[in-house]
Amino acid sequence: MSRVLIVGAGLTGSLCACLLRRELQSKVHIEVWDKARGAGGRMSTSRPPDSLSHSADLGAQYVTATSAYAQSHHSLYSELQSCGVLQPLDAPIEGLKHKDGSKDYMTPLGMGSLVKHFLSQSGADLSLERHVTGVFLRGASWEVQRTAGDSELFDAVVLTMPVPQILQLQGDLGRLLSVQQQQQLDGVSYSSRFAVALFFPPDAVFSFSWGARYVSSNRCICYISNEPGKRNADSPGLGPSLVVHTSVPFGVEHLEQDKEEVQPIILKELYQLLPDLPQPISIKCHKWRYSQVLTSVPDCPGHMTVHDQPPLVLAGDAFVHSNFDGCVESALSVLPALTAALPR
Ligand SMILES: Cc1cc2nc3c(=O)[nH]c(=O)nc-3n(C[C@H](O)[C@H](O)[C@H](O)COP(=O)(O)OP(=O)(O)OC[C@H]3O[C@@H](n4cnc5c(N)ncnc54)[C@H](O)[C@@H]3O)c2cc1C
């Protein structure tokens, strides 16, 4: 049985695992490793330390399907809607510029539930807090090293983390990339921003009714989400919380500062924008060094094959574009590249 390792339990990695399982069923053993404490990557949903009734999306907020993607990814959209993971976004979003024919969806249990759905469907062995540090070609296998110093052998490896993190890996990857591939990867760029989640007492009441609001006139804050409001009334018992995203210029200006230093600046701006806001019981701040892809790999190939046999494939939103459908395109493109190289 082939042993496949997928590095990264974000949307691309979890959907790759799910598609591979559906294609090869019991003929493949799939492992998914992620350095984080939870699955989701940039689609993760966070909770405060002492509350099960609060949750907030620190990264991706909702899914926008263009009419073209609604058609080409129809089966995934129907699957996610039929099991309740995805529902139409009905809450008012102030300042949202609707594109013709596109449709917005929200996740009643948070964006992380999208990733968890595909992971659970994949039957893959998920290992969290497993930080990959290098990939080494050993005959017909890949030896994958992790921070703890130990390593394991696999018949195929798919790397789905942001490109700068892929390029930091030790081992044979750099040597195997062609000059053109190296140039294409070097050209990938990302925006950076901070996200702050504020969790409020269960009886806190907001003086606004929007589900989310785009802020155009603030140098620090560009977006605020009222988490229970955004998820409609379909999340009964969800405690009140807000998520704030900073603008990209602010993110770039403060990128090298600790998030503890930057959090008070963001909160001060927030309370100036929303002076009636109650006091939170818990706050979580996250720095997205690699937030959304600004420049993707030219011609959006979906993935990059670094080595055919044994296969080493790079994937993720950088190979298409930065949203739900970009990750789906990437995962769909990985499948034939991988199955062609694995015994059936
Ligand atoms: C603030 C923000 C807002 C966004 N808003 C939206 C939105 O509203 N709608 C939308 O569709 N998209 C949105 N996006 C984009 C969307 O979140 C991404 O396109 C998508 O989540 C990327 O998924 P991925 O699996 O390709 O990468 P990731 O989610 O980044 O997954 C990569 C995983 O690899 C892991 N990893 C990294 N290095 C290692 C290592 N060395 N060893 C092991 N594991 C490692 C990481 O922990 C991570 O879990 C937003 C993103 C951000 C940050």
C-alpha cells in the first residue's frame, strides 16, 4: 500500500487527502501533518481558553462562488450544503461589493468546519504539532524530517504550506527545482495583516445589526465581523464575539513587531470606531505573515511537480488564487498528478 504524506491541514491539504481517498480508497495510506495545534490553516476557527460557546474565524470569513466556479465545483458546493457545513450568507455585510452572478456562503460552525469536513471524509491520519523541516530523496522514497529530529519515509509527498515556508525546507527540494520553477516560486508574494478576536460575556449586546462591515476610511482597520451575526441565526448559543482585520499597509508597517505590542493599537482604533462596544472577557491576536496571495505562480497551474518518481508535489492557493475555489482548483489538479505516479 502506498504511503502518502500531505504537509498542511489547511483547505488544500485536507481536500487533497479527501480526493485521494475517494479515488484510491483502501489502496493508499494517507497522513496529514501540520505544525499548528489545530487543523484549518488560514481557514481556522478559534475559541477562547475557557469557553465552548464562543468561536471566531481569524482568517477566511465567508465563501464567494462566482457563477463559473459554482458550476465547475458544483458537486463540492452541493456536498457541503447538503451536510449543513455551508449555507447561504443572508446577514447584511456593509460595504460588500457584490460581483455579478456570484453568491456568498457562510459556515454555521466556522470556516474551520470546511477543512474538518474534508479531513474526516479522508480517513487520513492527522498529526498536529508536527513541524516539517526537510525533505530528502532516498532512492524510491522521500524521507521527511521534523523538528523533533526524527524522520519517516513516504512514497509520495504533497507540500501545501505558503511558498516562502516551502522554500525554507532543508534537503533536496532546492536542488531539484528547475531554474524556471525557482523563479516562479520566488515571484510569489503575499499580503500581511493582523487579526484580533474579541470574545464578550454571553449577555453582551451590540448596538449594530450588520453581520460584517468593510471599513474604508481607517488606516488600521479594514474589516470587522460580528461572528454570530455573520453566521445568521443558525448558530444558537454562539457567544458574542467580533473579529477585526487590519489593513494591509498597517500589517506591513507592523510586521516585525510582536503581536502583543500591536494589539493595543488595534483595540484603540476599534473603540474609536465603535465607542459603545462592551468590554471583552478574552482577546486573541494573530499575525498573518502570509495572508492572501498577491502574486501567484504564473498561469495558475494548480500545482507544481518537483519530482515525478517518487512524486514530490507543491500545491496551495499560491498556485491558483487565494480563496476557497483557488484551493479547490489546486487540490483537483494534484489528484491526477499523484494517482498517475502511484500503483493502483
Ligand atoms: C485574514 C484572511 C482573510 C481571508 N478571507 C478569505 C475569505 O473571506 N474567503 C476565502 O475564500 N478565502 C479567504 N482567505 C484566503 C484563504 O484563507 C486561503 O486561500 C486558504 O485558507 C489557503 O489554504 P491552504 O490550504 O492553501 O493554505 P494554509 O491554510 O496556509 O495551510 C497550510 C498549512 O500548512 C501548515 N504548515 C506550514 N508550514 C509547515 C511545516 N513546516 N510543517 C507542517 N505544517 C506546516 C500551516 O500551519 C497551515 O495549517 C483569507 C485569508 C486570510 C489570512
